[in-house]
Amino acid sequence: MLSSEGLVALDADLQVRWKVPLRFRPDDFFHVVDPDGGVVLASNGFSLGMAGTLHAFDAQGHARSVDWPPVSTFPATRGDQMVYGGVHSRVHGVNLTTGRFWTVMGSDLYGAPLQTPVYGPDGTVVVTDRRNMGVVAISSDGRLLWTKTVVDAAPVGGVRCAFQPGLGGSVFYRSRDGFVRQIREDGREGGSWRPDDGLVDFSGGPEGKLYMLGREGTMTTVDPASGRVSTVRTGLPHPQSWSIEEVLPEGVVALQWMGERWHLQPEPGEALRKALDPSAGRAEAPRIERTADAVIIGGVRVPINPGKHAL
């Protein structure tokens, strides 16, 4: 943690393990803890709209010598990798364990300030600019997959990215006419979809599917690979006030509104699908049980929590 005394490490009992005075003024909003327990900090120029210098410390508080490019966006992290936007529209990836980094330059983004990178479910990265909606798709090992300028993307407030990654470098984005449009893995235009009751929010999922929340509380699931579209009614109160925070494994959609969080599974997961499969050769139908916090179907436990989860 940061304090007036510098960088401080606490143990499980909140006792000070060590503290290190810092020779620079760290930014209050930027610190990344790496998988080994070390930390990466940025100098305070970051929050002032200028590029910040990165500083790294190991789990014992020893400063690490790093030569990483300046940072101008919040980072995205996945495992031991950190990706961030730098100056002149460059995108940098750093392996926090080895210290090695890569740089990608998207020609369509040159000179424009960047948005925070976003990781896709398979490790691909999407980065956009804040000016003319240039988009860059980057593989998990730092290869430029494609760049594209999108002229019909709807503006999104705050720091949230208007583009959500799918699989293999594909991207979903909200268009000005209320559709969610796809950019394919090779950068070409893909399909477009919209809930019948109008679009509130959307997100890509771990299996490459698209999830869309409608204005009347519907949840529409699209599988771009097969073209299959399905819609369920959620019973969500005040549906236009909710957002999709993330899509968890097995297609569980996490919805957020102020301090309330719901989990919704619009389609049965693989384990539940097998339990309900009539071709599985059972002598009898799967047994269904109800407990206080779950429904058990054929031995598969589906958690519920009234007021917090919906099925």
C-alpha cells in the first residue's frame, strides 16, 4: 500500500513487514500487484494527463531495474502480463515475471490518445482511441492482428471501452443505430444484432458468444459461429439501470446496479445440458431437488439466491 512514508507491505495480521521510502511521487490511482507479490507503480504525471514513468518493486520491497516505455492509460492485466497504452498511440505489453516487453503501433491510431486496453477471453487485446474510433486487435503474444477505423460506433461515457473482445481477435461494438456489430478475426465486418426491446448493454463471453441486455429485461444470446439466437425474460427490476459487468464461465452473466449484483444463466451450461439430455441413455428422468440456495438437476448443482441471482 502507499502511505506518507512510501511503499508499505503488511502481513495477514496487518503488521508492517517492510516499508520503503520512495524517491519519486507515485500516482495514487496506479499500482499493479504482480503474481509474485511485487508491485508496479507509476509516477504522478500519469493522473495529470501526462505520460508516467513505471517503477517496479519485488515482494521484499527491493527496487527492480526496468526500462519499460512510459504509460498514458490504466493497464489491463492477465496472469503475469500487463498491457497499457503509451505515447504516440503505441501499445505496450510487459511480462511482469521476466521483465520483457513488446510494442505495437496501430497506424489508424497515430497521434490520438488511447483508451484502457481490454482483454478478450482467450488473451487477445483490443485497444481503441478517444478521437476517431481507431481499433487495434493484438494477439496474446504481442502480434498486430488488424487495425480498423470505425465511423458508426456509439459514444460511451466514462472509462469503459466501447468495443468488447470476442475470440481470436474478433470484436463487438455498439453502433449509433442501436445494433451490436461484429468485426471478424481478420478485421472484416461481421454480423449485427439487436434485442427486440432495444439495447441496454452487451458483452462478449468466454465461448465467443454475444450477450445483450434489453430494455424490458430480456437477455439475448448470440452464437456468431452458428448464427443461433435465443432470448429469455429475466424479470430484472428496472432493467434499463443495469449493466453487464462480466460473463463468467458456463455463460453466467454478472449484472450490476449500484450495490446490487445478479447472476443470470440465460442458457444451460454444459454440465446441466448433459444432465437434461434425453439421449444420455438413462433408465429414468434426472432427479430434481430444491434447497434453500440451489436447484439440483441430475446431480448438477445450480446456485440460486432470491434477490441476488436469477435463472
